Amino acid sequence: MKIHFIGIGGIGVSALAQYYLTKGNLVSGSDLVSSEITKALKNKGAKIYIGKHKAKNLPKDVNLVIYSPAVQPNNPEFKEAKKRKIKLLGYPEALGELTKKHFTITVSGTHGKSTTTVMIGLLLTKAGFDPSVIVGTKVKEFAPHHFFGGGSNCRVGKSKYLVIEADEHFASFLNYWPQILVLTNIEREHLDYYKNLRNILKTYKEYINHLPKDGMLVMNGDDKNITKIINLRKLKKYIGGTCVFSIKQKEGQKLKKVLRVPGEHNIYNALAALAVARVLKIPDKISFKALSEYKGAWRRFEIKKSLVARRRLPVTIISDYAHHPTEVEATLRAAREKWPNKKIWCVFQPHQYQRTFYFFNDFVKGLRQTQDKFFIDKIIITDIYDVAGREEKKIRKKINSRKLVKAINKQNTIYLPKKRIVKYLKKNLEGKEIVIIMGAGDIYKLREQFST
């Protein structure tokens, strides 16, 4: 097949492109800007167009066009595909087609999706299941060191097993048809789409109904919103079974001792992976070994040492994807648990004006209490990351990072524009501190400005 991807540089779309490339299909794609993702796909054989989208980018005899959720109907390539009556699928729809052809394990929830998906993928690989895995982060074990900056968001196996991160935004997961469905947790999120928790829970209930009669639900029994929507007795009449995991399990303490990634949230992620392994009859010995060897993924508490200018002493830089109030607290708690006696600084880039607006009070309360609870020495908040095509103008006028800092009202919480942050850090860090660069936008690029 000849497949063209509109928005091929996205973390999800690029994984699907890599999957089809590896399966021997001819792949082309376009994106507004060049990135290590587009360069890696080009090196692997994809035809890549960078810059303004154009109708002529579509190959003459293309069979299928897959587009990013960010692509609008007025996109020239989208319009050209419509005009030529080429089969058009959004990324979730295209991934949904794959789930129907495999024994699919989906991982869903407000937090922990990427890490849990990777853990399950690595565990199944260790057990000889040879799965395909599609996830929204890069994993070094999924690709040779030279590819995709030392990692990949896709592993292509030869077996029937497919493990995917199933995102809830825009109800994308309703396109997927799993045999095993993993629920990590459910909270208020993506309120620009769902509006309230009630709609979120209603959509999750519909998603769970996608399980077949012999399907298995793996769920976090400690999460009040999951238990609120699931009647175990009633559910057992319609699916093969349920597997409930809890931090209270004795395995939780064992995992805490062997995991390389810190934090209670990662114990939950590992318990979910362990539960899936047990459903598939994988011996615990293999599971614990695989989980103990997990080193983490791109921007998930990713640790690097850097040198700073002031005294040329090393500073530990952590890149983390946390952007929801609960995730921010979990990351800072994990850092304090790992380094109880170190000074901890946090550079936080709020992600999306709408999220910052809807969770303004949660961010204020959380960041204020987190400083006191976990003794965070300095928090630097920079400008909100603007997500193109997903922001309402009226909300943009109501919210900004300066207002957030003012509401937190803490002496050690300051606002800085992004271009001034590295200079400020180099001037004020003494050395040996922990610096967490946090957010789902482009804030992670600051790490590249430190000498290493």
C-alpha cells in the first residue's frame, strides 16, 4: 500500500507511520516543521514534505490518507484526498482498524498511560510474546541507538499481540476494540471537550463495553471514579472477567524495592503491568525481572547530569511530561522521595490555556501545598504553551502565567519568560541541585542549552 500521513511528526501519528513502514508499505507524509521524528522516518525510507501543506504532496496513486487529530477540514491535503475520493482516516480510526486485527491490549486513564504501556510491552517482549507496541513516548529498548534520538515510540513484532496507549481526548479510545482493557485511574481532564466529570465517566463506561464476551478488564481498585462506574457482579455477565490491582497488595512493597523509576504512581503502573502478565499466564519471575530492568522513557522522569556555569558543579536535570495538577504533585513527591536531602528546583510550563483556566485553582492549591509538603526550594513558572487549533480566544484573554504566580503568592515561586530561564539557572544554581523541567510542551528543549 501507499499511505500518506498529514501531520506525520506527531508522537502518535509517527508511531503508526513507523509501523506501516516496517510492514513494507510505501509511506509519505507532511508536517509544518522538521524534527528528529521526521528526520528518523525519512532515514527509514519515508518521503517527507516539510513546510506549508500542499495538495501536490499527495502521491498520485496513494491508497490511504491518515491525518493527525490536529488537522482541520480546510487543510489542502485533506481537501485533495476528499476530492480524489481517497480513503481518509483520522489517527484514532486508523489505529482502531489495527486493534480489530490483533489481540489488543489497551491502556487508558488520566495518568500513567505511557509508562504502563511501555512496561507491558517490555514485559511481553521479555516473556517471548514478541508484541507490537504503539505509545506516546520514546523508548530506547524499542529501537537501535541511532534511530529517533536513541529510542522509538513503536515496536513492531511478528505475533498477534498489540499493546497501545489509548487516549481519552476527543473520546479517541472509542475507536479501539481490545481483548484486555487496562484502566489506570480516572480524573477530570480535557474539560474543553468533556465539560465535566459526569461526561468523562459516561464515555469510559461506553468504552468498557467494547470488551468482547471473553475479554478482560484490568482495573485500579483504589481509584474511586473507576469503582464508581463499574459494577463487578453485573460486568462479569458480559465479559470474561476482571482483574483488580491495588497498592495494598504485597507485590506493591516488592515492586517499590526493585523499580528503578521512583514514586507511588510508578508502583501503580507496574502493578497494572503485572496484572496483565498474570492474565496472560506469564510467570511472576519473568514479570518482576522485566519490571526491575525498566529504565524509564523519554520525558518520564528522564534523568541527565549537566554542568552549570557558576561553579562548574554538576546539576541533575530531570525532564518530565507532567502537566495535570495531580501529575505535577506526583512528580515532585517522587523527586523528594528519591533525593530527601537535595535542593529541588522546578521549572514548569503550563500546557494549554484551556487546561490552565479550568484547573487554575487546582494548580494554585497544588503548587502552593507541594512546596510546603515536599520542601521544593524554587518554582519557576514560564508562559503557557499554546496548543495550535485547540485554544479559545476568550479563554486566552482571561489567563496567563503571571496570574498563576500571583495567586500562588509564595516568595520562592517566580515567573520568567522561557528565553531567560537558562541564564537565570546558570547564575543562581550553586551545583548539586535537582532541577525538574516539567510540562507537555516544548519546555524540555531547555535541557539542550546546558553544557554536558
